[in-house]
Amino acid sequence: MTPRNYPALIAKELNLTEQQVKNTLELLDQGATIPFIARYRKEATDSLDEVQIGVIRDLYAKWIELDKRRMAIIDSINEQGKMTPKLEENLNNANTLSELEDLYLPYRPKRKTRATVAIEKGLEPLAALIFKQPGHVQPTEIAAKYVNPDKGIVSVDEALAGARDIIAEWASENVTLRRKMRSLFVRESMISSKVVKDKAQEGEKYAIYFNSSEKLNRAPSHRLLAMYRGEDEGFLRLTIAPNEERALDLMTDFFVKSGNPCSQQVKEAVIDSYKRLLQPQMETEMRKQFKEKADAEAIKVFVANLQQLLLEPPLGQKVVMAIDPGFRTGCKVVILDRQGKLLHNENIYPHPPHAQYKLASDKLKRMVLQYKVEAIAIGNGTAGRETENFVRKIPFERDVTAIVVNESGASVYSASPVAREEFPDYDVTVRGAVSIGRRLMDPLAELVKIDPKSIGVGQYQHDVNQALLQKSLQETVEHCVNYVGVEVNTASKELLSYVSGIGPSLAKNIVEYRNANGAFANRDSLRKVPRLGDKAYEQAAGFLRIHGAANPLDDSAVHPESYPVVNLMAKKLNCTVSDLIQKEELRKQINLKEFVNDKVGLPTLNDIMQELAKPGRDPRAQFDVFEFDKNINTINDLTPGMVVPGIITNITNFGCFVDIGVHQDGLVHISHLANHYVSNPNDVVKLNQKVMVKVLQVEVERKRISLSMKDV
């Protein structure tokens, strides 16, 4: 096989230059991470972003896998002694797996089929003659010569049936016909869904799919995944196919040359070929192809939601009281210091059946005063709204803000090995309350401790390709962590493990070294961490921050490799680096072109200037306090026409869910997201966005709330 120019192939597909792709692949091959390449190697890639670099990596892997399969197929055909120059050329020119497999199909070792049985009986010459469709040949007369009871051919009809079986297999393996049929299936297939007999009552949640049919290539991903799930659970039966008459016309037009007796035999064979062989094969392909497409769409939604959640504005370093609400078991209350360290915990019982309102109120007032609490985080789960109302009515002697926090995943964290290691002497309720409080202080630092699939912002996450989902979510967390940057002296090992070039093992070493030797004084001291070598340091250093370091650049996104150029700028202006950071008039005097060299170009220099203007600035938005409507606490308080405040908790392809403080999220259907047409909800709303919504419909029994954001 001729070696391929992968950079050229990928560059053509992505409309990039070959050099951009070549440099990117070289950096990846050298062990550079995607965040590092995107942030610190802009000159090499001509400023490709993380998404583009990821696509290059994935396409390269796809080409490598394709060529591995190509070599296996070529070897197999060579071993059979059936390779021809033309076939080898076609195999080498095939650019998709389906093309390769179509070419290989006639040579693939087969299990016993009707065609192979007929060939063993010696009927292949008869099939070949009939397939040519000569006008002067009578099939019955020729077939009579093949009747041989010793071979199991006892009649002319059996001989002709065997010949048709062979022709049917040939037709199904024709490369050109398969390409045309595949195109027809993609363009015109309908996906039809029927309820399985006697399963209607049990599978009632799939009622809208009990007798449905729609164009496959127009079916939204969430509907496809729902239908696939219904089939997997045994409630639905799906079929995927275009109009049968159209498909059969394609087959007969392709193979049947005239109306003579041989042509009639061929027509009968290709109709059988479609129904018995080609249609099931194409349906399997379509199922796989459109499932992969639906998976990609669902994962895209999940990734967008997760990224928004991870990059939620942090409250910052405040003394926080966190409350994990409950009725019968009471509310677990914890106090966290400005670094998130647990200072105190106890229970209060303000709600029925205990109703110790006064005692609970006095306890909270005492703790707020004693620990100088600056904010109160209240979980939004069971009894969350009632606890919020209770807290807001307490006349605290300090100015303190009560904030409702989405606690999805807190229970998962509290029972995890991470939580047990961090709080071995406390039960799950204390750990859960701590997680709620820390999530308010810094959502990113806390949420990295939880499996992203448990955070509750996905769409059909259990139905999609789990390996692809895990990879996408992992990369999303990595992107967010490196985008924000990490304070190395306070970060948990879970947070550090997502830093470019670090990973779980080095993160553990960093924390252990920090615990044994005290805080890191500067970035260079990271080199003393066991097994943190030059490559890991290069990849990680720019994303790690050291507040209060002697060199102010250590608390910025300026990479240590660029310190010399910043020092040169300061020297040229006869000032210090601190002066450059503090005085805009000095920065304005810098002519960046004077500092361009073979290692540092204008993209990096522009990044340096932006960072000097706001060193170590958290790129996340400012924290904004939100309150639900005080008059609405349960679903029974809602009536159509009301306009109420809410927070978007999940975004899907069909709309978004909004928490309006009644323990049941309402749905804003995509058609009610805006006054104009919306094709993608993520274009108009964001996770945890504060919105005003109008109540359209309330179904108390089914706990369904329909909302609208139109004309609000």
C-alpha cells in the first residue's frame, strides 16, 4: 500500500493548510495536550482552537484505522490468490469504510448461504449464463442439463432456484449497486415504529411511538434515541427502509436488461436479493449510521451543558454556611472557611414532623454570628424551597445572602471514594452539605470530583456510545479547568489532575509534596515534585497559578518560556515587570513587532499583553444572586398566565427545563423559547441562566408544567 499523506488529506477535508495540520500532528505526537497547543503554540498551528485541534486528532486516528482495515483486506484477498491490479487500485482509492467493505464483500469468507450451497451443487455456470440474459436461451432447457439427483438437484425448478440464489448474492455484492442503494436509503428511508403485541400498557411512556413513521434523515436525535431505547426495552418494533417499489425499481433497472425469459429469472432473483439480503443489510447500516449521528448530537448537547455548568460564576472565597435540606431527617448544616475547609457541622429540624422552628432559627443565628458567615448555600432538593423560605425570614445580625444551589450529584460525591478519603470521619450527609457549600464558592473546583454523567445535565446519556461520551466529557472538563487556571497551593488533587500534562498520579505527588514542604513559592519549585519532569512542566506551568509569588507572572497565564521576552520589554522601558502590569501607559509604549523572533510570534505576544493587563483574572462571569417568587412554593400555587422567575437546569434538542421553585422543573418547548424560529436551544439559552417564564399549562397529577419565554 502506498504511504498516505495524512496532513494533506485532513487539510483538504477541513479547509486548512497542510502545514497547520502537519505541525499539529507533530505536536500531538510529541505528547503535547490540546489545551497547551491551542494556548501556547499558536505560531505553529496558525492559531487553531481546541475544537479544530481535536478534529485533526480524531480524523488522523480515523485514517489510521481505515488503513489498518485496508491492509487486512488486501492481505486476505492476496492469500486467496484473487487480487487483480484493478481491484487493488480500487481498494487503495477507497476513502470510507463502507467502500472498503463493499469491495471486500465478494471475497469475504462466508458461512453457508443458499448461494454457496448452489455453487457446491455446480450451478454457478447456469447462473452466469442466465445473468447475461441472452435472448436465444430458454432457461428451462438449459437448466434441465443440471438436474442431478446425486447432487440434490431433482428438478428443473430446483436448478433454476439455485441459479437465482447465486444471482441474488451477486446482485447484493455489486459495488456500484450498493452505492446507489445506500444513497437511496440515506435520502428516502422512513423509520417506522409499532408497539409490540400486548406491551402497550407496560410501555405507555412510549405511546407516541406506538404507530409512528417519519423521514429518517429528518428525525431529531432525541426521537431516534427514544425509539431505539423503546426497542431495546422490548416495547417497540422498528423498521427502516425507503419505499419498497422505489428500491425494487432501482434493482431491476440496474440488472434487468430486457424482457426475455432469462431476464425474467434475473428479475425474480434481484427482487429476492433486495428483500432477503440487501434491505436487511442496508437497514443495519442505517441503524448504525443514524445512531452514531444521534449519539453525536446528544453528546454535543451534554458537552455544551456541562461546559456552561463548570464555568458558572463562583461566589469566591467567603465563609459559607451550607444546608442540605430535609424534612424527617432534618437539615444538615456545615460551616466552611474561605478555603472550603470544614469548621463545624450540626443538624436542625425546622420542618414537620419536628417543627423546631425557634430552636433551628436560634442555632443558625448563633452560627452566623460566631463564624462571621457571609453567605448561606441551600440545596435545591427535597425541602429546599421550604428551607429557603425559613432562612430568608430569620433576622440575622450580619449582612448575609441566602443562595439556592443546584445539588445534582452531591449525593454521588458524598458516597464516593474521593469524599471518603477527604472526610473519613463524617457521614454522607455532612459530605453532601460540604459539596453544596463548595459548589457555591467554586463550581468548577467541586464538580470535577463528580462523574460528569451524574451531574444531571445530559440527554439520553445512558443510551449513547459510552466510550465516546466519557471521552467528550473528560475533554470538556480539561478544557474548562485549563481555561480558568488552577491555584496550585489550594487545589485538590482531583482538580489538579485535569491540568494539562498532569494527570492523577502527578496530581497526587503535587499534593503530597505541598503537604510535606509547604506552599510552592514559585512555578519553578514545581520541578522538585517527584516525577514532574521537563515535559510535564512545559505542558502544565502556564495553567498553574501561584498567588503572591515574588514574580507576578507566576500568577498569570504567561508561560515561563515567555518570561524572557516580558523581562526584555520591562528592560527596554527601564521598569519592572510589576510596573508593566500596573501601568497601562507603559504597556502602550510597547511595539510588539520589536519582540518577534524565531520562537515568539505576534499571536503569543498579543496573548502576553492581554494577560499583563489582567494577570490571573478569572475568565468566568461575575456572581449574580437569584431568588424565586416568594409566593410560589408548590405546583398547586401555579396557574396559567403567571409570569415567574426561574433558572434553566437542563437544555435538550427539544427545549429546556426551568426550575421555578416548586420541586418540579417545567419545560419550555423549543417552539416557545423565543418570538423567532429557533433550531438549536443552545443558541438562545444557557445552563443556569436566570429567566422569566410564563406558565402555559399545569398538570398536577402528572407533575407536568409547560412554560413559555415568548413575549415575557
